Amino acid sequence: MQRLSGVAIGMAALGAVVLSPIVSAPSAASAASAPSASSSSLLTAVGSIRGRVDAARPPAAVAARRPSVAALGAPTETGRTDRTRSVVYLESAPRGAFEQVDPGRAVMDQRNETFVPHVLAVTAGTVVDFPNSDRIYHNVFSLSKNTRFDLGRYEAGHSKSVRFDRPGVVRVFCEIHSHMNAFILVFGHPFFAMTDADGRYRIDNVPPGTYSLVAWNEGEPSEPRAVTVPDGGATEIDFSIR
């Protein structure tokens, strides 16, 4: 069983949480009695966890943008926000859960002086591209301890990338525009999901067992909730974050 425990990153101002995998080795007796992977797969079927996250508290205030040339002729996004989107994940994950996962790539755009999406959840090893879709310069950086970087200033039509190898929560900012900020949650297993516009989520392919489930929103994780996934079945659990 691989466990991800929330530990505060040193920078309290960033409100970051580190998810550190702690793996305990099985005893000789349990190893001898455990069925092989092939025989186990014949006896059990994966299940799913689904539900809804009600982010009842108002989203954090965003500093007003100063007028810029980037807004000229561009569609306005006033009032449009994805700050109520949450991430739901297993705090504990089955052993070997990450071995067959291909991290791949993801994109966090810079558009209308905003990071899009505001929250991105990826598996460790994922390369995230940061294209500049504005008509001004941006400078993406992070001071988070698990992944520090500074991409420097680059103009419209260009993109730079960062590989996120260490599980944890990374705060992302723009050195030029202080109102721009975002979160990247990096997991050491694939058992997590983003909520949709209605707050609903679904985590599939979960082996049967009992786990701790956490809902995260705007830098704040909920209290872990115990959830039992039946053999080949679905479990429903809702969260309310206030």
C-alpha cells in the first residue's frame, strides 16, 4: 500500500501541500501467502469512486488587471473563473499503482493575463507546456520547494516547458503580472480526478479496498474521508468545502 500524506511546504504564504509517498515492505509471511498478480486479477474487478464537491466558500479575490494591449480586440473573460474546480484524490494508493502510467504532457496556457486552467492535476513525470497566447510578454515561475523554476520572459506565440517529477502542490506565478497565479498538483499515482463545472468527479479503475479520500480546493485539502470500494462496484461520496 502506497500512502500519500499531506505535509506543509515551508512557504506558508503559498499554502502548498507536499504529497510524500511512504512505502512499507510486506512481511515474509504476507508475501508468501499473497496471490500472484495474474491470479489476483481473476478474482477481483476494479471499481470506481464518484460524487460531488460543493465548494461553498467564495473563491479567493483576484487582483484587478491593469489595462494592456493584450485586451485590445480580444474577447473578454470578465467573471469567468474555474476557481471552484476541485481535485479529489486517494491519500493512500495500492502498491505499484504508478508503474503502468504514462505521464505524457499537459498544457497551462497564458491567455488574457490568466493561467488557463487555473488548476491542473498531473502524474509525476508529466511535462507541462506554458504557451504564451497573449500579445505581451510573460515570465512563468515557481518558488515551490518540490519544483522551483523560472522560465524567463518570452513573447506571444512562444512556449516553454517544465517536467514535474516530484509529487506535491506547485504554485505558479507570472513575474510580470502579479495577479496571475495557478496551481499544479503532482501525484505519484493515477487515482485522482478534477471536478467538472457542476462539481462532480469520478475516479475509475480503483482496486477493491478501503482508502482515505481527500478533496482539495484553492490550496486547502479537506479532512480525509474513509471510502471502501467494492469488488467491481461503485462508491459515492460527497464533500462540502467551506
